[in-house]
Amino acid sequence: MRPAVKQLVEEAQSGVEAIAAQAQPRTYRNTLGALDQVSETLDYASSVIQHLENVVTSPELRAAWNEVQPLVSEFYSRIPLHAGLWSALQEYSATPDAAALTGVHARFLKKTIDSFRRHGADLDAAGKKRLSEIDVELAIICTKFGQNVLDATARFEYVIDNEQGLAGLPPAAAAAARQAAEARGLPGWRFTLQQPSYLAILTYLDDAAVRERFYRAYNRRAVDENADLLSRILELRREKARLLGFKDFADFALAERMAKNGARALEFLRDLEAKTAAAFLRENEDLEAFRAGRAGERRRLDSWEVAYWAEKQRATEFDFNEEQLRPYFPLQSVLNGLFELVRRLYGIEIVETDGKPVWHQEVRYYDVRDAGGAVLGGFYTDWFPRETKRGGAWMGSFLTGHDVDGLWRHVRQHHAPAEGPSGAAVPS
């Protein structure tokens, strides 16, 4: 893998040099347009490799990605630090052609100039060198941090060997645990720290000692392996922010977001806390009183008790159990409803398609078609957690496109996945 990625990096770097050395008058096409396309092959390759490492990791794939990641990270880090490229962008931004831009092209120019400044384009040579070193090290250790969490999650298992130990669990959770045990050749019911298993234990299992065990295990995943990494991440982020002229990393990270800086974000959180504290305390007291009526004593609830007793309270006071909804929302029915909704709203059809390469047997591919049946695009779905897949929910792009001189052109792009609660990956 390394020779191929190294070649792609070198080709992309040559493209950057060509943009910087452009002798023709600066235009959108030969400057911003060229920059947008300069690393598309590398973007595509690295996004596919990183995606596979996220969803079906293996020792071989992880080792290969860890080997090439510094090359890729260094290239991307150095783009805004390239003096010639920065000069080319500034030169173009001062032209009448740039002043005449409208819509997405005008926004792209503004965002690119702002991003270059924010990521060190105006630093001196020593600052640029140090910033690139920081970015590469951060990429490496943040990846290692996530890999450690994935490994720690996969290592944990808890087997209940008698039906009495399942007291409180819904049948669906018990059936999934039985299937998990059978897949490993184990007797009984196997539970893990994957979200469906973990949440079922914390919410429904009557055995408080087991709930506590799961809660502590989940919240201490990879704590020993990641303690030093976490300290180093914070140290590097602080240094990076100050090198770029920000007070701290919060200000750097929020500069282009609604809050704008860490102080405003903290002010928002404190205001939210002040406005919700009374209701929060009242609900906690109500839950403690409910538990006292069942258990005969009143005390502050431990963290692994809250979800359990809240579910009991909901069932008692509102005659509502979330498990009762399960038969009405099987995955395929939910997808059918979603696809019908987008058909009505946008006039497009979502059609499952066979024959596409997939990374796991659970993965599905869908074509997106217009009313006449022409294929507009497609996407994969990968809904379920597994031990070789990192936790969370995210979407990533393999292949996207945009208009170039009136023609639709595919452009390969890489987008970092956003994390969420469930464990799905939906790259398009």
C-alpha cells in the first residue's frame, strides 16, 4: 500500500506546485478550480482505506493504514502552508474575475482564503514547520486513541449462564445475546459493550451488580492505554492554537462555528444549566422517590441506576414501554417509509441494487434514480455494530461531483465522519 499512496501523494504535490507556478493570468479554473481537483485521486484512495479501517478493521489493514497515514496527513497539512500556493490564491482574489464571482464560487473563494489564514498560511518558515509536525503527530495519536477504544470494546464480554440472570431483559435483547453466544460457541447469553447490548443491560437488567460492572467497564475503556495519549493530544492542541494566534484550542475549533470562541460556548452552557437546573433536580428527586417506594429506602441514585429506574417509572406512571414499539419499527419497514417519503418530496426512487462490492455481508447498496429511471447516484448502508467497526454513527463520501463549465463532473472527495449515537456508516 505504501508505494501506491506515496505515488499519489507525489502526484498531488506536483499538482500543487503547478498551480503555484502557473504563468497564465489567474482565473477560477487554473487556481481555485485546479486546487479543488488537485488531490482527488489521493482523496478517494485515502477515504476508502480509512473507511475500511473504520468498519472492518484487521491487524493487516490497521498496520497498512498506520504506515501511510503520516504521508497523507503531512501532505494535507502542508497545503495551506505552501507559500507559492498562498501567493497564487491572494493574487487571484485581487483580480476582477474573483470580484465577479457569485454563489458557491464566491463562497468557495472566501472559505479557502479564510481557511488558509486560519491554518497557518501567514506563519514564518519555522512556525510552518512546527505546525506541520504537530498536525502529523495529532493525526497519528488520535487514530491510535480510537483504535485503543475499539480494541477495549471488543475485548469485553460477559456471559450469563442461567435464565434467572436475565431477569428484566426484554425477549429481543435476550435473543440477541443468545445468538451472540452461539456465534462464539459459548453456552448461555453473551453481552458486550456494543451499544445495543450495553443499553439493554443498563436499562432493563434487574441485577444492579451487573449493571454497575457494565457501566464501569464502558466508561473506563482503554483508560490505561489512552491516558498518556490524551495528555499529549491536549498538549499538542494547546500548542497548535497558540501558534496560530488563538488563546486556546476551543477558540481555534470554534472560530468558524456559531459560538465563535470558547468563552461564548461556555456562557451558553452555563446559561442552559441555570435554566434547566431546577427541572433537573426535581426530576431526579421524583426518580429517587419512585425508587424508594419500590426498594424501601431513599438515597441518591448511582449512575448505573438512572436508566433502569427511569424505565420502571415510565412504565408505571405512563404505561409506556419502548420495547412495545419494536414490532412496529423493523428496519426494513423504517427504510421503506423513508424511501417513500423522499419519493413524494423529491420525485426520486431509492432502489436496492445487487452486484456492488461490499465490505461486509450486512452492507447494502442503493441506486438513487430520477422519475425516468436514470441513475443519479448511490449509497451504501451499514447499520449494525460489530467488533471490527468503531462505535458511533457517521456518513462519509467516496465519490461526489459538481458542475464544471456546465457539465456534471465527478470529483472524489474525502470527508471526516461525524460521530453519532447508533453505529451506522452510510458512505455514498
